[in-house]
Amino acid sequence: MKWFRFEQEGESRIGVEEAGYRYDVTTQVYTDSLLEVIARGFEMDLDLDVAPRLNDEIRLLAPYIPPRNVICVGKNYADHIKEMDTAGAGKFVLFTKAPSSIVGPFEAIERHADLTQQLDYEGELAIIIGTSGRDLTPENALDHVFGYSIVNDVTARDLQKEHVQFFRGKSLDGFCPFGPVIVTEDSFDPTDVLVETRVNGQLRQSGSTKLMLRDVVTILTEVSRGMTLEAGDIIATGTPAGVGHGMKPPTYLQDGDVVDISIEGIGHLQNHVKAYK
């Protein structure tokens, strides 16, 4: 099942997609917050026979704004390490993005031309934590997962270098497109799915999650060592090769560019780059 949040007549509502159809289940979950649905361990059986069916004209929103920073795994694909540099190769690289950087499908990636001339994209599979826990084991790690989604880890490469650590270069407003849906853990296998990124229709990234140096279970066990993961936490799992910074010559995002990230079984996360005056 796929969960999503959408806008109808100026209001946020909750929907699910099943067998190719979308339904409004807001009244059945008694909330317009998908984060609340996740946090309370929602187990109620939905009656889709009585749920209003939605058309394709709905405006999808970011599934939710996480209560704390998005957790990101860096250098998790060997080919991406090679195209960038070898620093940190083999090490477990972690950084975070501010919740204020979240935007939804079809919203703008802010250009921030006054701050960066090296705006880049990174298509990634995202893990959505459903049940809080610490020191997870390989045996129970997936029990704490609500589902999976897509994140675009937008990066200002020059700011990333200027500030030594990654936070500012990763956290400007609009730097974390998220969505369009969350696929529940029981209906998605993250071990071998294709992650692809296109810019203005040109294929830039294409890599299977089977190439990740640390798979989903390993990421969960390592991130949770000594640190409690909380319901609603988002963990981005790293990006395959093909980012703009790794091209020869480097090719960065510009005003008007359209970035489309697709992951098999989840869908497409599309956003455009826009300058704000």
C-alpha cells in the first residue's frame, strides 16, 4: 500500500493508493497528519469500498515534515565515491539535513544563486521509521520500518566544502524534495530496485540498491547504535554515480531545470529549479 498527503480545497488530507487507485481515507484515520498515522502505529483496517476515490488532478504534498533532521548516509555506492573522491571511502559517513529544507513533489528547488554556483542533485531511496528503537539488530531492524520513499539530497557543493561539514550545504530551503508517496514495508523489497535521476529528460543517474555498500538492514543497525531512532525519522541511503559534480566538465543545476527521480515500486519525484526574488 502507498500512503500520501494531498491538498483539496485548501486543506491537507490523507490518501492511500491500492491496486492503481487512489482513495481519500482522512475520515477513517481521524487526522490530516501522515506523521501522526506513522507515529501511533496505525493498524486499523481501511475500508476502501466506502472511501472516496480520487482522480489524477489532486495536488500531492510532501508526506510530512519530520520532527527532527533528516539522517543521510554518504558515500554508500562505490561508483559515486569514485566519481567524487576517495576521502572517507569505506567509512560510515553520516550527516543531516534540516527539516526546513523539505519540499513536496512538483515544488521548487530554490536556486539560491547568491549563495551557491554549484547546485547539485542526488536521487536516493529513503527509509521511513515507524517504531522507535535503539541498538537494532539484523533480526529486528525491519520491524521498525514503516516504509520507503524518495529523497532528493540537493547539495550546494561549494558551501559543502566551505563549511567543512555538510549541514549548511545540504540544508538550504528547498534542498530536500520528499515523496511522492510512502510505500509500506510489507509491500516493498529494497534490496534490488533501480534508482534513476533525469535532468530535463536526460538520464544522469541509474543504479540498483543492490550496489549499496551498506544495505538497509546494515544502515539501520549502525545508525541506531547508541542513538534512538524515532517514529517519523527519515534516513536517506546514499546516491549512485551520475551527479552533476562528477561530470566532465561538472554540470550544475540552473534556473528552470527539471529534476525527476524515479524508484521502481515507489514512483517519480519531480521538482523544478526556481530563483526566488
